[in-house]
Amino acid sequence: MFRERSVRIAAWICCGTLALFTVVPVLWIVATSFKTAAEINAWPPTFLPGAPTLENFTEILFHTDFPRYIFNTILVSAASTVCIMITSSIAGFVFAKYKFPFRNTIFMILLASATIPLEAYMIPVYVMVFKVHMLNTYAALIFPITIMTFGVFFMRQVIMGIPDELLEAARIDGASEIWIYLRIILNLSKSGLMAIGVFAFTQAWANFMWPLVVVSTGDMYTTELGLAVYQRAFFTEYGPIAAGAVISILPMMIVFVALRRHIMAGIATSGMKG
């Protein structure tokens, strides 16, 4: 009994410490966004703003093109999320419920590709985009993030939990494979699909390297590139950067809060076996 209680206390301490290291930087950014430039550069630094101001938010929203950057990021993230949800669900359905030659081998190769970062094959992808004249377009921003290897694996695990007997009954009744996918697979894997949607949206929203490579004009900047504008050659405007970071975090927080139940349900469902 004492040993179990000690382990539980130690676990709470570890989790609390990790949570503290995660939350404090976020709170510091939020507090900094309400500080004046003089207070931000003051020493010793203060955590809470002495004279809270909305000057940084006014500067970044009304005197810059940051609203355009937000629009670009929302458009790219939403399109990427829809594409990943479609490709992940279809591929997961195929790998979970269809038997064909070299299925496991192909799936293992697909999983192995998840260990390769975008930076490793960025040049070939850039050449492909350049050859079809897609540079500095929304299509170029969306193209590399239309498929997520983790999404295929995750949806395969979720769909494996759907009984094969249910699909066979639908086929006996004359249902087509497309009907089965749309009416049965998608309906019974909604939680997993919503979880993948959140992961995909977050990944696309925080993407920095690829937009930096394919975007050449300010009107196509995403929020990540837009925040980098405030890092000047000889100084950095921390106030507007903090305000922009707070604004850019809000959509992800809204998506997470709205779909948090689906995320937990999807993760739990992905451990089921058919």
C-alpha cells in the first residue's frame, strides 16, 4: 500500500513538473503580448505586465498584413486537413479490410517512410513543383501535406476494429464498396477521423520550412513566415511577435477544445483488433 502510494506521488510530481515546463513558456508569451516595448526590454524581467496594453495586437492586426497571413494559413491548413482525412481513411480501409499480394510489405514500407523528414526529400519535391509551374501558389503549399503516413496507420488500426461480418452483410445486400466506405466505414470511424483531422490541422498550421522554400511574395506568407518578418537584422520586435503567436495559437486551441472528446475516443479505438 505504501509502495503504491509512493509510486503514485512520484508520478504526480513528474507529470506536474513536465506540465509546468510546458505551460510556463505559453503563459510567458501571452503575458509578453500585453507588455510595452520598454517593459519587455527591462531588467530584471517581470512575468506579469505592469501596465497591460493592446498596442501589440493593434500593431500586428491593423498596421501589417498579418490578417492576410492568417487567411492563407487557414486556407492551407483546412485544405490539407480535408485531403489527409480522405487519403488516410481510404488507405486505412484498404490496408485493414482488403487482402492483396505484398500487402504487409507495402504497409511496412509506408510506415518506414514516416521516419524520413520532409527536409530529406524537399529538393525533389521542389523540382516537381517547379516543373509544373506551381511555385508561390496555394497548390504548392498544400501539395506535400496531402498525405500523412501516421494517418494511414492510425485509420488502419481504427478500421480494423469494425467487424468483417458487418461489411459482408452489406455486400450480400448488394452494397458497393464505395457505399460501404461512405456509409459504414466513415460512420463507424468518426472519432478516429476527427483525431487525425486535429493532428493534420496542427501539422499544417505550424509548417514553416516548406512555405519558406516555395513562397516568394508577401501576399502568400503564412503566419509562421509572417512572424519571422519581425526579426530584423539588428533588433527583434518581441511585442508584435508575442501578439502574433497568441493569435496564431487560438485556432489550434479552438479545434482541440471542440474535438477533444473525439481525439481521446479515436486513440482508444485505434487499439482495437478486428
